[in-house]
Amino acid sequence: MSGENIRAACVGLGRWAGVLAEGVRKTPGLQITACHTRSDERKKAFAQKYGCRPYPDYEAILDDPQVDAVVLATPHSAHKDQVCAAARAGKHVFVEKPIAVTLADARTCVEACERAGVVLMVG
């Protein structure tokens, strides 16, 4: 990770992502540097509001060494795949609750992050 700040990407930019982003703004040592959602209009507005870079897709975020962590505010059914992909990419993960739609998927998320040695937070 970079010096003092954890550089985070917000993914899924609906109403709840805005709530999470405001929390990030108030947290020393954490900053939003990237964002992605399917809506170009919403992505552009979020990037302007929070001073971050919009990305064309989730994979581009995971490939960027300038991103240390992801904040996932996406549909619950997408959480397992997104958490596991982030872990494989070495990114720390904050995922909105629920972590997954089944207990088995939740265990898969936890195990993937443990194997990768990244922090997984659910909230």
C-alpha cells in the first residue's frame, strides 16, 4: 500500500455508495481514488464529486496497482464473485451487507481473503 493513505475504489455508485463515500471522506488515512458503475452519467458525477478517477470496468480497477482496496456497494448477488476477484488481485475489501446470498458463498469470500492475506470488512 501507499505511504499513509489507503487508496480505495468505490464500485456500484447508487445511493448507499454515496453514504459510504461520505464515511470515507471523514476517515483519516483513507481516500477514494477510483470509481466504477455501469452508468457513465453516474460514474462521471461521482468522480467529480469525490475527486476520483472513473474506470471503464471492475477488472481495470483490480489491475491497477494504484488501488489498494475496493468498497463494494453492488447487488448482493454479485458480492461473492467481486470479493473473490478483489482478493485474488491483492485488494482489501469492504463489502456492504450481506456479504453474500448464501452461507456457502460467504465462507468462500472469507476463505479467499484469508488465502490472499487481505482484509475483509462487512458493514
